[in-house]
Amino acid sequence: MLDTVLMRLAHYIEKTEKLRRKVKTALIYPSSIIVVAVGVVLVLLLFVIPVFQRMFAGFGKALPLPTQIVIGLSAFVRASIFYIAAAVAAGAFALKKYYGTDNGRRRIDRLVLKIPVIGILLQKASVARVTRTLGTLLTSGVSILESLTIVAKTAGNRIIEESLITARADISSGKRISEPLKESGVFPPMTIQMIQVGEATGALDTMLNKIADFYEEDVDNMVTNLTSLLEPAIMVVLGVVLGGLIIAMYLPIFQLGTVVG
């Protein structure tokens, strides 16, 4: 069955890579926009607002409160930019080191699954990957216990990985695969129900592939909808932040024009 198994492997790799690209697309776009927004705000605070500050110094009149807040924020950032950068770098390094520990990865992966929208997206992507891998292995004749050992390493999340390892131990003691997965509380109810149907009908591998097809399509739709919703939301937030900074710096000019008028 080598030729058949290799064809299934190729199909599995194509599906997995396609799913990975979709999830990355959903996460990269908002991340890149946020990075650009932070860069623009830093340019304004470090280089543009000090020019206005020197211009307002000769007004001889108290500046509006929003302008004072923005000027104070600019002064703080200019005085502490190196400390802020060092703190961010140290925080990122410490987080990476902490994630490298078993306890740290477990806590962070559990927290990631609880993030609104993003957590659900990553959970469904992981379920699709796990069920696709397990279905492919079972169809190729690999035993259920050996398949779960392999599948646990592809979960991409420590919480889901541990639930699969626990399921393997429970199955070896005589339980059905759906029972420990249900007790873990990690897998969606529909996934558990379809696995139970597959166990009852003796077509678990077919049912697992159907679950993977469903969640891959669901992830695709979520990515499309999330991208469509994030674009205007991020633009509104970016417009409010940048517009607020600009308006705060032009308020004294507006007031001066009113006085002159």
C-alpha cells in the first residue's frame, strides 16, 4: 500500500499547508497594521510634536488640556525611548524563555485558547489538523495508540497535546476515544459527537476526515470574515489615535485664530 499511503500523505500535507497559510493570513494582517500604527505614532511623538512645542512656547498663554497631555506624552517618550525599547526587548526575551518551559507553555497555550475570536480560530485550526492527521494514519493502517502518539506532536498547542496523550492512556485501559476527549473540555461538542458516530459505525477514519473538511472550511470562512471586519476596525482606531494627536496640536492655532478674529 506504499503508493496509496504516499498519495494520502501528499494530500494531507497540501491540506495542512493550506490551513496554516490561512491562519497566518488572519494573524499577520492585524499585526502588521498595528506595527505600522505604532511606528507612525512614535514618529509624531519624537519628531513632529517637539516642533509644535517650540512654536507654542512663545504664545504666552496656557495651552488646551489635550495639547498639554500630548506634549507631556511626547516629552516622556523622548526621555525614556531607550528604556522603553529595552523593557520591550527584555519582556519579549523573558516571554520566549518562559514559553520554553513546560509550565510556561501550558499556561500561555491555555490563555491563547481563551482569547476572543483568535482563540476559537486557533482551536478549530488545531482540531482540523489533529483530525486530518489521525484520519490519514488510521486509513493507512496505523494502530490507534501509535496514531495518537504521532498526532499529539502535531497539535500545535500544549493543552490539546496533553488531552490527546491522556486519551491514549485511557484508550489503552479500555475506554473509547470519544470519552477522554469529551472529558478534556478542549474539543468542540460536534467533534465529540461525530467521533462517537464513527466509533459506533466502525468508520472512524472516514468521520475524522469529514470533521477535518468541516473545520478547514470553517477556518477559511472565519479568516475571510475576520479580515473583512478587522480592516475597517483597525482603520477607525488608527484614525482616532492619529486624528486625536493632530487635533490636539492644532487646537492652540484654532484658538489663536479665534482671538485674532
